Amino acid sequence: MTPFKQLNTSRRLFLATLLGLLCLFAWMRFTHVSDRPMHHDEGVNGWFLTNLVKDNNYKYDPGNYHGPSLYYIQLIPTWVTGLIKTGFTHFNSHGLEGITDTSVRVSVAAAGVLVLVGLLLASNRIGPVGSLAALILAGLSCNLLFFSRYFIHEIFVVLFTLGIYLGLTHYTDKRRPVYLISGLISAVLLFCTKETSLIIFTVMLLAVLCAESTHELILTGRLPSPVRIVSEKMATVNEKTWRAFFYGACIGILIWLILFSSFFKNLQGLQDSFKTFFIWSKTGIESGHNKPFPYFINLLLIKYELAAVLFSLVGAAIASIKNDRRGLFLAYWTFGIILAHSLIPYKTPWVVINLLLPMYLLSGYGIQSLVTLIQTEAAVTNKKTALFTLAVFFALPILLQLPVTLKMVYTDYDNNSYEQVYQHTVRDIYRLINDIDKVAQESPEKQDIQISIVFSSNWPLPYYLRNYPRAEFWERYDNIPHVDAPLIIAQPNQSEELEKLLKNTYSTKDYSLRPGIALRLYINNRYVKRQAPDARQAIPLTRSLTPSKQLRPGLWQDLFAGSQFTGTPATTHVDKINFSYDREAPNKPGTSPFSLRWRGLLKVPSNGIYTFILGSDDGAWLLIDDTLVIDNGEIHPLLYKSAPATLSAGFHKFELKYFDAGGEAVLKLTWETPNQKEEAPLISALFSEEK
């Protein structure tokens, strides 16, 4: 008989539930992991990984970037992917074939799954039901799920922090040296991952002291000194513990030496691993990412993690009532880490998952305590009803949050109206890279085509252009040695000065990189392949009309409150339609949510196929002669769609609809005429009849 069959029915059901949930949550972390564009920071990390793979070169920079562990861990899925793609006989450990959006996120997704496994292993401290509750909270967590799919250091910070907790608590309970050694190794790996390790070490140490002090204060009424607590703990350390500590310290020091020295090729990195704390302490105050004190509490915890917030408060209260050291430590750790990161001005949303780890453990502790109380308390007459009520109270906020979680993680991952989507690259970057790839493949140079990128805030473009060895990045237009490169990427506000330097003629296309940063691609006309639109795919709109009233340039604009084009609109006459506004810019056409409709006539100069390009954030629709030409509807970040239409010369009925649900508001409509195959503004061809 197998060990599983030897278990009673309830235990088998419990283990099957754990396994099923773990598989579901693992799938949620790995599925469609490459759909989202790479964030600025992911692009930086991807570039470091590229240099490490290609040139076996990595040098720790204490002033700008985080620790080296992420890149060396990532070598494993990179090499495995490269081996699968090229085969064993053609595999090259320095080739870039293994670097893909999927492979670089596999390691962080795997770390996210290991965090879930680690929460289950904490059952020795928070109980089996508590570990199951912690698993569910973490598995369906909007924040943890979202940032478990980010190629940044943060999920490894959480994993190694959990490794410290599991190693030291299991050693305390079982006194097996392997647990102490694993805890020390986790601490060193945390140190090698990110500078915030110092905050975590400090808070966890203070949490131990506070828990011990509180326990004795409640028990005896006297507050012991920290020195006495440490002295008493040290007196219990035996030779076996010192030996395990020595082995763990030796292994940890070796890991530190290897990672920060880049396998002994950069010994300066060892000194820099400590120097970085002085640099980042200043960055934490003057970073440009400063947020108010309640940023994490209000926007990322209460709004998205309500169940964990409520049950962590329950856990803290029960730990105080029971005077339980284990619960008191989790309570002090939770509130200490929240306080520490709230006090530091530097705040980015992914840091929140460091706050969530002890909160999930404390919530599990609280739920386990409530379940035990219900099962053992004689005053509870209907235990099944009480347990069911507790389960509903636990599950309800999670289930209510789940639709938002799924939408953010899998469809609206670049919609900056969510707090987690922080200055994120929008999916329009795929259109830019596809256009570059298309020009490169049709050119004689192929991957060796010259690309000049002329603006400073260019991440993650270096990562996306990693396979173009002649892609060069410049901060100023007047420093470019290859002024007339086949491809130039700049910002639209550089156009006037840049175009003065260009000797050849260029076609241009506009894109969005992230909120507030637009890009313009210049394609040397020698590389532009002219192709007429396919008449079979073009929408036939061959009936022109005759205006019945006097015409004036521009359109009638209807502004509606709300996003449904309902109610009585405010109507004005406008001479422009394209705009781009930040989240809640004071000069927005309306207060979000709002909707706009433009009405008028489109003057077509000659018969032919015209291609319309409509970009919007959020939804927009283009109708000509009451026929839907482009459907760019629904809530989404900046997204471009295009469609050809066969138009006859003369006037055609024109209608454009747009709505903004919140956040940035962007609308851009251009067209390509049969005689000039490049995007041009449409407003000069739009007219309206006098009322």
C-alpha cells in the first residue's frame, strides 16, 4: 500500500486540495508569461543578462542597479532554452538564442511558485489550515501574482526572506543542522539580491527582540533589556549549533565571493557590495519615486489585499491574547516591515510583495487560531456553521478581487490606471519592433542594419534590439556619427532639429513607448518598400455626397459625461482631434470618465485606397458613411489599429467616437493617401456644415 493510501480520507482530501491549488497557482504564474511588454527595469536586467551570456561579462554597479544573483540564476533557463532551440550539437553557451521574453520570466515565475511551496512548509509554525489559507492568499494575490511575472529582483527577495524564516524556525523546532545552514545561505542570497536586505535583516531582528520582550512583559509585568534577551539566547547555543553556523557561514561567504566578484573577475565588486548601502540610502530619499507615507497601506494593501489585512489584524490580536512568541514575532515583523517601507520616501509598487510575505504568514496564524478555537471551544454549539461562516468571510474579499486580478494580469497588464502598472511600456512597442524587423529583413544588411536611437530614456529598447549589433544609442541628435542611418528612432519633439541634419529623405511613423514618452521612427526612403493596399481587403465606400449647407474647416464635437455617449452633450466646434493627456491633466476635454463624438465631412481628393490609422487610450471607433472602418473599442492602453478603405473623390460622412475611462487620454487619427505612403494628419481634410 502506498503512503498516500495509508492516510485517512480527510488527510488525503487535504493533500489533494493542496496539490490541486498549487498546480492551479503555478499555471497562473507561467501561462501567457511573455504577452506583456518588458518594463523599463526588465529591459535593464535583460541587457545585463545579454552581456553576461554574450561576453561572459558582468560587473556589479553599486550606484544604479541591484545585486548579481538574478542574472546568474537566470543563466539556467537561458541555456536550457538555447539548447532546446539549437540542439545539443549546435548549442553555444554564449549565443543569444536562449534569451526570450518567456525564458527570462521563467525563473521569476518559478521563484513565485517556490514561495507558495514555502508557505506550505511553514505549517510547523502556523498550522496546516493556516498554511492552506496563506497559500490561497498568496496564490490569488493581485500583487504577488503580477510581480511573480516580472523579470526583476523582488520575487527573489521574497523567496530568500522566506528561506531565512523557514530555515531558522525549523532549526529552532527540530535542531537539525541542515535547517540552520539553509537559513544562513538564504540570508547570503538575499544580501546578493538587493540592497533592501539590510531593512529586512534589521526588521526581523527587531521583531525577535520585541516578541521576546512582549512575551516576558505580559508574563511577568517586567520589560527585559535587549542585552539580557540576547545573552540568554546565546547561553543556549551548543557546539552542534556553532558547527552548523560555521558550515553555513563558509558556504555563504563563498557564494558572496563568487557572485559579487563575477567569479573572481571583478574583485572591486566585493567592496562595492557594502559601499552600495551608503549610495542607496541617499537614493531612498532623493530618487524621484517619492510617495506619501500611506502609499502602500491605502493603494496596494487595503485596496487589493483586504482579506490579508483583516486576518493579519486578527492574528496579531490573538497572538497578544495568547502571549504566543510565534504569533508575536509575525505581528512585529508584519507591522515593522510596513512601517519601514512607508517611512522611506522611495516607493515603487513591486516593493509591496515584501510587505505581503509576513502578512500572509500572520493571516494564516490567525485563521488557524480561529479554526482551533471553534473546534475546541465547548460554547460553540454549531461548529460546522461557525467554520462555514469563517470560510465565507475569508473567501468573499478574495473572490470579489479576483476579476480585477485576472484582468490586470492577463489583459490590462500595460494599463497605467492600475497602481501596479507603474510607468509601464505599452504594447505599441511591438508595432515598432515589428516595423524595424520588417525593414531589416527586406534590406541587404539584414540584422547588420544601422539603427541610431537618439534619446536618453530608451529602456527597454536596448533589450528588444539586442540582436542588432549596429544599434547605437545616443542622448543628443548632434552627437550621431551616422546621421543618415537607414533607421533612426527619436522623440517627436526632436524632429525639427534632427531633420535639419538629415541629407536623405525619410518616411516617419509614430509610436508610444510608455506614458509621456512618444517615439518617431525614421525610415530612409531607400529602404521603404512601396506596396499598394489590397483592394480586396479595403472597405468599399464609393458613394460621395453633396453638402447641403455652407462648409467650414473642422468638426462639431459632442462631449458627454460618462463613457457611454448618453445624456445631453456639450457641443462645440473644434479644429483639431488628436490629443495626449496625462492621468488627470487639468486641460483634459472632460473629467474621467467622459466620451467624445466628432461629426462632419471628409473631403477625399481623388479616387483610391486610403489607409486610416487610429490610436487611442481608451476606446475609439471610426465610421465613414455610417460604416464602421476601425473598431478600437474597449478599455485599453494606447493601441493602434489600421484599415484600408476604397474612397471615391468628394465628400463623405465622417464620425469619430472616443471614450476615456480614466488615466491617460490619448487619441491620434492619421491616414495614408494613395499618392503618398506615409502617415499624414487628417484634420485638414475634415469639414463641417454650418448649423
